[in-house]
Amino acid sequence: MAVSSVTTNVPTGKYDLGEEMCPYRLVLEHVTSRWGVLVLIELLDRPYRFSELRRAIGRVSEKMLTQTLQTLERDGLVHRDAKPVIPPRVDYSLTDLGREAAEQVRALAMWTAERMGEVEKAREAYDVAKTAGAGARAGAGVAKARP
């Protein structure tokens, strides 16, 4: 039996090209992921052993940290140095490429921290406007229901 390919009329944007045509999107997702950001920023200071890094980041499972480190290592951003000693010792550090990415991510994190007051004000204004708008719409609905 032949399998037919189905095409859709869903418009694609410049970022909807798939990994084959747009490989940087996947790297961007790795670098800016929840744990990727924290790993990169933390490793800017110094190399870490796995358990040290996990404690420094906090609230990350062993599985997620392992996956994040493997992904960043595959992308050439993190270097894994396994020392042949007993007990085994593995250190993680940034490559030159990883350091460059981490500095960019840290700059964004610092900008966020510096602008958090403005973000909070914008959120409050948005919430007030949404609440007022919802109240006006609800009131209009009640007014229409009356004869």
C-alpha cells in the first residue's frame, strides 16, 4: 500500500523551516532553554563537577542536568573532562564557543534583572487594563440581557 504525503495550507514563517534548513534554531533552543541558560552562566565562573553544578543551579533533576550537559557538549559549547581516577571524576567547563554563547546569555540575564521593575509595572498595567476590559464586557452583556 502506498503512503501519500499530505500537504497543509499552514503558512510557514522564517523560523518554520525545519532543522535541515534552519539548524541555528535548534542551537538557539539549547542555549536559551531553562537549564541551558543556567548551566552556561554558571560555567562562566569556573569548571564544575556534576554534583557541584547541580547544587549551584538548584532544583534541577539529575536526568535534566545530564541531558542538558550532553546537548551542550554535542553542540560544542561544553567540554566534559573525565579523569581516570577512583572514584571517577568528571569536570565540565566551557569551550571557547561556549564561553562566547554564555557571555551573550549572561548579558540578557543581566538586562532582565536590571529591567525587572519596568517589566513588573508593565504587567500590572496590562492586568488592570484586562480586568477593566473584562468588567466592561461583562457589564455590556448584562445590559443587553435586560429588556
